[in-house]
Amino acid sequence: MSDDKKGQGFKLTLFALVGLFCQIILVLSVLSPEIFISSMNKELSLMDDVYGREIATQYYDDAKSKSDALVVDSGVLNYMRYMFLPDWYIEKRPNNEHPIFKSMFTFVDNAIHNLFLNVEYTLLRINSFKAWVALFILTVIGSIATGTLIRKVKQHGFEYSSPHRLKAGKFLIVISLFMLYVFLVLPLTIHPFLFPLAIFIFNVGLVLFIANIIKRV
């Protein structure tokens, strides 16, 4: 039991550290737009290589239009600006405030815009993942069939279901879903081929899980 608890504690710590790392990078991308812009340009170049320029451009245009609809057209961006910035700054009226305040408000304004640029980046990643949805569906169907077949063989044979394989299957499923989450929110360059890698890990875990969810009868 102590080993199981240590293993679970290690997994939770690992997930927490990766999640914290993602949040730190997200904050840095908001405060330093150079990180975000450089990462996005590199990823668009990788998408050109993998999907072709026409499809990559289509994905980008779709992400930008949806981002504008969600952030600009809906009024969310203006709402955030009026919440954190004074009217005189937004309306660009003359003001006698100390220049340091204007610099501070400029920094906040840029951070708000960069935050919503991350929305566009996430939508671009979602579009990139859509290219692999058909592969995901087909492999999941195959994995379910394979896992079920292995389970049926175990029911009529002499092999017991393995609790270790069951745990390994659960872990691989969780880690693959966590990988997809990280791929969608992390504002660093992600190669499009990492999506099928996560799908492969998920399906291996799915086969192990289904094949070992019941005991031999």
C-alpha cells in the first residue's frame, strides 16, 4: 500500500509541476509578447510542412475569425480594458498624470491584448488537432475491439487479468489526455506530430484497460 501511495503521490506531483510550468509560461507569454509571437510563427511554419500551406492558412484564418468573434465582437476585450484601465487612457485624452502611470497602463493594456492572443493560439491548436480526429476515432474503435477480444480470450482461457496492466492502462489514458491539455494551452511551439503521439499512447492505455477490467471467470 505504501508503494501505491508513493506512486500516486509522485504522479500527482508530476501533474502539478507540469501544470504549474504551463501557467508560468502562459504568464510569461502575456507579459512578454515576443515569446508568444516567436512561438506562433514557428508553429505555423511546422503546420505548413505537415498540412500544406493552404490548409495551414485556412486553420489560421478560422482561428483568427473565431477569436475576433469571441473576444472583440462580443465586447469582452473592451469590457476588460474598461475594467482595468482609466477612461482617459482608453479614449486617448490629454491627462496630467505622471508618465509612470501612463507607462503602467500601457503595460496592462498590452498584457490584456496578449492574453486574448492566447485565445487565438489555443483555437489554432484545436484546428490542428481536428486534422487528426478521424485517426483518433478509427484507432479508438480498433482499440476497443482489440481490448474486448483480448478480454474474451481471457474469460475462456487460463490467463488472469493483470491489475498492473490495468493500472498502466489507466495511467496511459490519463497521461495522454493531460498531454492533449498541455498541447492546447501551452504557448510554446508544439509540433503537429505530437497529437498522433498522444493518440497512440491513449489507445495503448485503452487496450490495456479494457483487456484487464474484469477477472477471469
